[in-house]
Amino acid sequence: MPHFLSPAVGSSDRYILSIARTGAALAQRIELARDSTSRRRGLLGRDGLDRGSAFVIAPCQGVHTFGMRFAIDIVAVARDGSVIKMRSAVPRGRILISWSAFAVIELHAGAAAEAGLRLNDQLVLRPKIGP
């Protein structure tokens, strides 16, 4: 069954993640964690998440920040790309669960607010223009 991430499954580097309501880019670079190894590892062992990047875990209904070295924004998204839960600047040692989520998007702390993301916003993939 198709979902909002379907176009990026084989080539996430050719898309940006945008907010349909405003057209604003939420992330210019998308790292899609589709297999169990990349989902389990997540952002562990990293010193940060670059501004403009998104780590997308799908399918996923919850994440934790145990062992993380930095705070992140966490956005839970339904299959159609609608935002169903958001938390900003989540520090280490926390858990976020959304039983109705299809995917969880992890962003650098403050990215959701900077982009103007709101609950119920629709996220869409748009083709990158240029390199």
C-alpha cells in the first residue's frame, strides 16, 4: 500500500521533505531507515544531526533517546504524511510513542519550529531541483 514516503524508497537523495500548507522545506537531506539494522542504530553514536537533515524511520511507532549525545525534534507522521505528534528539543533518556504513527522523523533541535510545522500539517516529498 503506497504512503507519503513511497517515492523516496529507492532514492531519498532526490527529494526534499516539505510542509504542504506553506511549501517550506522541513529537510533538504533525507536519510531513510528502512531495515532493522538502521532502525535499531538510529542516531546513536553520532555527535549531531545536521541542520536541514531528517532521519526518517518507517515503519515506526516510537523512538527513544537513550544513549543520544544531543537533543532532537521528533515528529510522528501518519501514512498519508499528516503530523500526529510533535516534540521539540527532546533530550536524552526519553521515549516518544504514537500508536497511530506510520513513521517517525528525527530532526535537529528547533527545526520543526523554524520551518513553522504544526500538528495536522501534511508533509510531502518534492523532487530536488538541481544537484
